[in-house]
Amino acid sequence: MIKVLHPGFYTTIQDLGRKDFQHLGVPMSGAMDMHAAKMANAILGNDTDCAVLEITMVGPKLEFNCETNIIVTGANLAPKINTTIVKNNTLINVNKGDILSFGTPINGFRAYLAVTGGFQSEIILNSRSMYQSITKASKLNKGDEIKIHTKSHISKKYSAIKMDSNYLNDNVISVFKGPEFHLMNNEQLNKLFNQEFTVSKENNRMAYQLQELVTNNLKGIITSLVLPGTVQLTPFGKLMVLMRDCQTTGGYPRVLQLLEASINLLSQKRVGDKIKFKLKAL
Amino acid sequence: MKKFKLQYKPFGEHSILIEWPQIISENVLKSVLLYKQKLENFEFKQKVYIKHAYNSILVSYSSTINNIYDEILTLKSILYEGFDSEHNDSILWKVPVCYDLEFGLDLEEISLKNNLEISKIIELHTNENYLVYFIGFLPGFLYLGGLDKKIHFPRKSTPRMQIEKGAVAIGGSQTGIYPNESPGGWNIIGSTPIEFFNVQKENPCFAKAGDKIQFISVSKVDYDQIASSIATHDYIIESEVIDD
């Protein structure tokens, strides 16, 4: 078991998300940086659908009530076991009573904590991913206790997989054409692909809004389907990049679609960070 | 059935979007649902997730599509050769709504601006059988068609921070039910005790696209009684099969 002494800024339990229920209007959810979450599980020798903690900017303080192995991937939020600084992407053995805490963020925005066997929270609609109105809680709170497997259940197979965190420094967001791409004029295209965009303070698990406006004369569309990674252009000229907790449908023109790897990368950006779009052919 | 010109578009690494003309109509929906059923009956080489909206279907593959243009050809062949033997009955669901002012927070404003007695608004709202086009926006939120023009009413310029679960509302030319507490900009005219989304149930949402919804006006006393029967799992919503 793990006890939450302090929940941090915004810490949630995430796995691969709920793919089976979009037709009922249920968001996909799942780890924002799916690559980092999958790598954490892979290095520990976990199944790929094991639940991890998604830690946003300011990390939590967690006490382990049993021995286990853990790993932190994604953002470098200066993790510490008791008073010892530990490294990202490296398997760590923790003992009963050990406390994991985090310091001042160094690089990236979202870190992932995996434990051997995964976090054993309630499965709702085939997933442990937290989402308001689906799971009981939408984030971790002080005093929460999360079940994990004790060491006797731990399999010993360690992986030789290595994770490279260099992607955190990239700022090129690769995109395909979205369904309404062809409605844009040259001026809009020019702006989209030749200008830097800044992550606005409206950024969360549902969507990242960008600060710079793109003059918009496009008509809205009849409400249609959207995906994580869909870039919508609002009547006000705002670009809104939908993320993992996005609604299943929307009525704004869908001008671009991020590649999976770019959704992961954008998840690591925070307010003020600059990005550039790069168009890829399918 | 009327034939529509369809467009097939790649949508990211994993999905293909099939689009009908930009029209909201029962005929388009029928065509969408027929194609969707054929897709659901087809044995794809990998797991696919199929969802639809007013005039579109999105087919999402669990892994990257090898050759998107080959896959589009496969989808096209399913439209012409696929089977749709499984007949899915459409159901008319009778949804009790209490239109008391205690719930219908915006009834007086609609009454004033649309120059209609409140009783007339309720009559117009309960007269129609609304077609369920699809579920989206929130878990269990039904997109309904068929609202009488006389009770169209623009969305609020500033949305409410919190709308209660079960609120029945009008937003522009649409009417709907908030399946859970949520912020929202629609005008609230009543409340239903019926649950439109329950994660504890094997099928979390009882209604499906192609079904119809009829609102039945009930008193506060009946509303409370239905709410307590729902709490003890003793309530079965009234419904009937619709003959095509």
C-alpha cells in the first residue's frame, strides 16, 4: 500500500484509458504522455496496461508501506527517496517506510511513477484512469491509500529497455491534415506553419489552448467526432489542441491532427512554452 | 433508402472518418446507422472502435493502419457487400420531467421573451417524440432532434458554473438532459429523476441512436416518488417498441 502524505499539484491514476465507451460520450482518458507511462511499465517488467501515477509539475509525497520496485519517467521533477536524490528512468528498490517526494521541477511537465504490478485502484468501464463522474475521485487527495502488490508477488524479470528523455527538449509538433484542413486559406496556412505558438494558461488534460490567434472565417461544422490530438480552430481564432480527456464530439473545424508522439510531447509543455507545427504526409 | 455521396478521410494515424453531406436529418441518420451496423458485423483483422455523430462515422484501429488507402477500399466494400441482418428495434422512452419553477430556472425568461405561457412551453416540449442522433459531449448526453421552433432559445452568454444532474434544458434549436452535474450554457426548463448514465450498469446508458424520447410532465410529488424508487432500484422506465 502507498499512503498519500501530500497529493502534489495534480496527481492522478492513469492507464491506457477507456477505448470502448466513446460511443456513450465517455472520454478516452489515459496517460497524457503515453510513451513515458508505457516505458515505465516496460522497464519494470509490468504489463503495458498497468496503472501508473501521472504527476503534474509539483510532485506528491508518498509513503510506502511495503517493499517494492518503482520507476519515475517523463518529466524530471527532482525525485527523492527519503533524503537521497534518485534518477529518472532507473529502477529503484524501496523499503517499507520509505518516503518518495519531489523537488523543484527541472525539465518537462508530467512525470510517471510506476510500481511493480501497477496501482490496484478500482476498475471502472475497463480502466483505472481517473475522470470526474466516472471514477469516485478525479485526483489524489491527502490521506488516500492506494493498494499495490507486496514484494512476494513481484516477478523478478527486469528489462534491459532504456528510456531516453531527450524528447522533452523538442518543440516541433508533427501533425497530419485534419478533416477541415482544406478549408483554410494561404494566410492561415502560412501562419500555422511559419510561426511559433505559445502554450496559454488554459492547458489541462482536456485541451491545450495556444495564445497566438489565427484569423478565422471558417464556418462551424455540424457536431462531429474528435480525437485526442485534434486541433480545433474556434470562431475567435484560438487554436485548441484536444488532449486525452477531451469530449468525444465537437463543432469547431478540425484543422490539424497531432501524431501520437506529438500528443506525448505537448503533454510535457507548460504555460509559456513555445511550439512549432510541422506538417507530415500520411 | 436514399443514397448519399460519402467522403472518406484519414484522421490521424489510427482512424478513418466517413462523412455524409452537411445535413442533420433522420434520413442521413438512418444511412449512418445502417453503414455502422455493417461495419460492426465485419470481422476486421484488428480490433476497431466505431462511433458516429449526425453525419459521420469514425473507425479507429487499435494499431497503426498500414496502408490507409487500401483500408478505405475495404471500408467501401463493406458498404456494398456487408450485411445488416441484425434488426435493432427502435424504442420510445417515456421520460418523466417535473417542470415546476423550482427546477425550471429559465422557464419565466423563455415565457417572457418568446411570448408564450409557461403551460404552452411545457405542452410544446412534451408533444414531440425526439430522435436520438448520437451520444456525445458528456457521458450519456443524448443529441436529440425535433424541438419545436417556437421554443428555440439562445444559449446563455455566460454559462452557469453548475447545472444539476437530470436538468432538462434548451440550447438554441436543441433540447437535452444533463446526465451529470456539469457547467453549461443551456436554459433549464425542468428536471428528470431518470439516470442517463450509470457506470454500475452493464450498459451505462439505456438509450441508443435511432431511439426516441418523449418527455412526460409529472408533479413534484410524482417526481420525488420516482426518484426514491430509482434509489432502491425499483423503477423501470416506461418504453415501447417503435414500428417503422
